[in-house]
Amino acid sequence: MTTPPPVVTPRREGRLLIVVCPWCQHEHVHGGGESPGDGDGHRVADCFGDNPGYVIREDRIASQIAEAVARRNRQSEQRAELAAARDRGLAARHQTKLNHPPRT
Ligand SMILES: [Zn+2]
């Protein structure tokens, strides 16, 4: 019996590709290289009996969007941290003035 391996669309997390295995329904992690499409190809799934594995075919557009969203989230986290640090700095300066009021 020769069944052609099914095509699966992975989810990219950095340089990793996560697929839901069509044979065992669990997630398998594969190296995905640098760019969307780098990890495409046939993979062996030795999780569930004698199966033909699967073919990874990354959705380049979806991965590019996911990467762009992750990048923007990182940037807004950094901005929030900077704003929090600035607020702490302002509060500290304010506190200093309160502790040392100018002489009259
Ligand atoms: Zn599996």
C-alpha cells in the first residue's frame, strides 16, 4: 500500500516549524531555517506505525505576517519598557525634590 504523504502547513516560531502531525495528531517540531520556505519538504514521522510521513509546505505569506506581528509586538514591548523607565525616572526626580525642598 503506497499512500502519498499528505501536505501539512506548519506554524513558524523563529527558526522552528511546528506541525500538527496528520498521523498522531500531536505537534512535531522541525528546523525551519531562516526564511519562510527554507524548511519545506518531506519529513519522516516515526510516531505512528508505518506511515509515509508528510510534506511540509510553509505558507510564506502567513509566516511573513506572523513574523511582522511578532516584531511589532517586541517593539511595542520595548516602547512600553522605555516609557515605564522614563516614568520611574520622573517619579524619582519628583521624589528628590520633595525630600529636598528648595530653601526659602
Ligand atoms: Zn506524529
